[in-house]
Amino acid sequence: MSNQQDKPKKYQWLQIAYLLVIGLSSKLCFAQQNIHLEGVLGTSLDLTIYGADAKQSQAAVNALSKEVARLENILSTWQDNSSISFLNRSRKLKQAPAELHEVIELCKQWYDNTNGIFSCRMGKLEQLWQQAQTEQIVPDRVEMRRIARDIQQLPWSTKKQDQDVTLAENVLLDPAGVAKGYIIDLLMLELRAALPQATGIKLDIGGDMLFWGKPKNSHKWSVGLLNDDHTVMDLNDSLSILVPAVAVASSGHQYRYVEIERRKFSHILQPDDGWPMDNPPFAVVVAPDAATADAVATALSTQPASQGIDWINTLDGVEAAVTSAGIQVTSKGWHNYMLNNNRLPHQPQNNLSIEYQIPQINEGKYHRPYLALWITDTRNKSVRHLMLLGESERWAKENTRWWRRVGRKIPGVLEAVARPTRLPGKYHLVWNYLNDQGQPVKPGKYWLHMEAAREGGGHDYQKVSIDTSIDWQEHTLPAKGELGAVALRKEQHSSLSAQLNNPITVVEVRP
């Protein structure tokens, strides 16, 4: 949905011209028609239709406009007379529309699926942030955390028998993180019913997209990717993904924020403390439906990138790319959308396989080591973060070379790449010759750095030269204190025991 400042004039979008850019002839079965409308859900709507004539498409857009208005009257938080606004004011709504019940149910499901990381009950906290912006006083963080946790502990109360909805005290619903996707799914159903002859439909509202069927002369849809800071996915570089009939959503922080005393705070709050992340990530999600893509993208924006990707890898049919601190991490199947894209550099056929060990050290009180592996060029400029085990900045700094040369220069790097420490054992990691921004590195010489530090233990560091331009056989480094033995070798995609992830490394525990 939309913030108050995005509120369009009433029915302004109904007055926008209907644009058919390509192929208006009703005689052409596979004509492509492009429609653009402003002011839909506080943003713009772009519709591409294949296989239907102009008269059918015009009727479909008219029906679509009526359906949008109906859904806004139910789910829009910026319309004072909407069903959800009435519920937030009165605490109870009798005979609530079915769509409101369905969105509330989706909110509950995603709250449970994310262990509270996704929440639709942040309206009270969002009001406090808007008030803080008006007064230009930064909220008290302790008080915001108390309010947030009190809200999260309150139960939902929904009477399905008579369709009444009752809200707990201090709870204001704001389902923006799932409502737009839910509406997009319903609108696609309307379009398919109104356009039985269509062979492909693309529906885009404010950058959240849903695809059905196929575009002309292709089995997949091309989606341009644009990152908030233009460091990873930039339309100027023609970067894109190819997807089948799925949904694509993104969630970022750059253009929507609260500004207080020249400080910018993201509009997306963490449900556990009512405060935005200091270095919030930007996420792009591919999912079977728009509601799922919308909710997942929102959830990824309120947690560290590495933690979010680990969660994504447990979801069926969902893939994501998350950017934090200028570093891109992706889910295990994201590369399927990157391959065979002629506008992207081909992924290297060879990869550097790294098998490393965390040694077993027998002593009274054993603390798991903090381990860093990274790639630099020959001038020691960071190229790729491969692994950082340990999420505490205090102990991550004990890897002094990593911190001095890499970590301290990238604000928020721990949230981007850090993962929990691991027990002694063997691990497998792959570098596919891509840098932190997901681009292939130039063939040549690089350094692989390995450093480990352990509370109450030792501190060790090794580095080894690698050359991506030549073929070479396995090379083994002996164990050194806190660093176990390391085996390096080149491998092709087909020989990898784990599915290659693009461009983040693959990590698997081996018995």
C-alpha cells in the first residue's frame, strides 16, 4: 500500500489516458499492448498483454480499475473511509469483508513463518515515527522497544463465525508488507478472466510484478534489476534475470524514510524493537505468487542478509538476492534465473573449491573460533568475502588483518556476511570467480587469505596465491594452530557435489 504523502487525488488514476504502444490491431492475435496508469495504490501500474485485441484489453482495464477501487476501499490505510481504517479507529469491525479477513490471515501466517520478523501490527510504532518527524525529535529507543515487544505479545482476536474482527489495545494494522502483493494476485485473476485469448500477461504495480503465460517469441520474461545504491544490480549495465510465470518483488529503504535532525531512518521497522536497521539490506525475491514475494521481500529487509538467505534456503519455490554493505548474497537457486541471459557475462566454467577444517583442540573451556576467508588482488584490495564465522564485532576484530584491511572499511559488513561460529569439523566452500558485486573478476593472480582467532586460544593467519587464468591441480596447505588443513582445487560446475550458488559461496557440513 502507500504512505500518506503518496496519497493521490481521489480517482485521479481513472483520468489517465489508456496507452497502447505496440500493436493495436485486433486482427493480430499476438499483438503486444502496453498500458500505463498513474495513481494506482499510490504508485503506477504497468500492464503488458500478448494475444488479446484492443477492445478486449480496454474492457479488461475498465474492469481492473473498478476492482482496484473496491480493494482500496477495503485495504488502504491512507483512505479514512476504508474498512481497515475504520477497524483501526474503532477496534472492532462487524461483518468485515472477506478480503480483509484473508489479508489478516496472511499477516498471521507470515508472522509465524518468520518467527515474528514480519509483522502487520506496526501501525502504532509507525505513527510514533511520523510524530517524531513532525516534532524533529528522535524517539527514545528504549521506549520504542518496550512498545514493540508489548505489541508483539498481544494476541490476535478474529471471530470468523460472524466475520467480526477485533483488535487488541494499542494494535494498529498496517499490512503494507503483504497487501500489495495480495491485490496483484487478485487483479491477475481478473485479467485472466477478462482476457481468455491472452497468451501472456505482465502486471507491474510500483515495481512488484506478476507474470502469467509467455511473452512473444520467448518462454521466459526478462526483469531488469535496480539496486538502491546501484552497486550490484544496475539497469544502466543491462543486468536482468529471466523468469517463468512467477512473481518478482523488491524491498528497499533508500527512497522511503523518516528524516529527523538531518538523519534518515528507514520506513521499515524491526518488529522486535520498533527501530530500523542501521545498515538495512535491499532484497529482490522470486516466488510463485505476488503475496509471498511481497511478504518475503519485506521480511528480508528487517534482518541481516546472511540470516535472511539461510531462511530463504528453507522455503520451497522462493529465491532471493540480498544486498547489504555493497555485498550481494543469493539463495541456492538464484543462479537458475541468471543463466542463459545474453545480456549477462557468462558464469565462469571453473571454480575454486576450498575444503577447510576447524581443528579439534582439546582443552578445558573451548570457545568456537572466529574464522575469516577472503580474496584480494595482488595489491591487497578486497575482491570477495568468502566466509566470516562469528557475529560479534568485538571478537571479529580479533582477526586483525581482516578487520584492518577489509572489515573496518565496510560499514555493516558483519550484517552482510557473518554467520554463527561452527564446531570443529570439515567444511566445503566454493568461489566462482565473482566479486562482491556479482561480477566476474578479471583472469589473473589473487590472494586467498585465511585467519582465525579464538577467545582463550590462539590467533593464526595464512595466505596463498591463486591464478584464475591457468589450470592447476589440487594444492594442500598444512594445519597451522587455529587453522586446520586446507585443500584447494579447480572444479567445473558439473563436478561440484553441492549446487553452485551465484554469486555467494556454497557452504556445506561434511561428516
